[in-house]
Amino acid sequence: MRVSALELLLETERIHRQAAVTTGVGFAVPALYEVPAEAVMAPFLVSNSRGSFVLGARSKDGYVRLAFSECPLEDEGVVLTELHRVLWGISVQHDWPNRCTSVAQAVARMKALALEPRALVVSPSFLEDACGEPVTLDDAGKLMMAQGYVAESDGVKVLAADLPPGSALLAASRAAVGVYVRVDDKLGLMIRKANQSLVLVGDEVA
């Protein structure tokens, strides 16, 4: 059994496959999933069927639709890296304030947005600085499995992922950030307040 940084950032929903209605044999995995969402939680970022992310729209009934893509648990690091990449690009496009060049700047930025930092996902290049001692990615994974985080500082839980060097992701509370939905090897995500609940750290000038 393993746990990923992505799963620890979000509210988790696991749904069971349903028996196929047409044949009565085998199992059907849903292609789409609807999450109830208040209008004040926009903008929404949702997963698509290609393992990437797009801005999502709230329906008149108050739901945001996400799509599932094939993603075994061991591949979630790829999805997290894609989330960082896509959200950074959308943030640039819409001139959102959630891009920083250091973790310290990200913490200050999130607090300025009236959200409390709760989790920090770091790349291996940041891991020692964040933990205060050398920690391998493998050992970090074992710690996350055992206690839900690698280290904790000022109420912020440090998580590890195989992000690109110099990258990190600061998150607000799970309820503020969004939803993680898994059906066997299928994964779907919805990020709430995508311009605030996740603050990205990267080498580019924010």
C-alpha cells in the first residue's frame, strides 16, 4: 500500500465500479464524475481524459464535471507535475497571483490571499531544506505512508513528490483545495479556487 502527495492534498473519494448494465458481466468505470460546487469556489480546474487539466464550468444545477484518466497510484507523480505545469500556464494567461519563486514568498502570498497554508509539496531538490536534514524520496514516501507527511513546520505538513528541480506547491486545507476521486486505476481531480488554494513555486519570475 502506498500513498501519494496528491492524495494527501485533497479530499478523497473512492467509488466502486458498477456492474455493466448492458451485458450484466464485467464492470463499468465512469468516464465523468460530477462534484457539487458553490459558485464562490470558482475558478475550477478539472482533470480531463488525457491526464491533463482544463478550466471547468459550474452547471446551473451547481455541479462541476471532471473526467477520469488511466493513472495507477505509482504514476500520480506525473499527474502532479502536469497539474503544476498547466496551472502555471493558466495562471500566467489570466494574471493570477499564485506564482512565486520561493517557498517563503509562497507562504506570504497565500496568507495575503486570506488562506492558511496547510501542506507543502516539494521536489527532491527542496527536500533537505524543507525537512532540515537529508531525506531520500524513498524514505519520504515511507514517512508519508506512516504518518501522512514527511515533516511539519509551523503547522505546514511537508510532502514529497518527484517534481522538476526547483518546483514546489503550497496548498491550503484539503476542503479548500478540492477533490481526489479514484476508481481502481482511474483518477479524476477537481481544484477549487484554482487561483488561490494552490500557490506554485518555480524558477520563472512570478
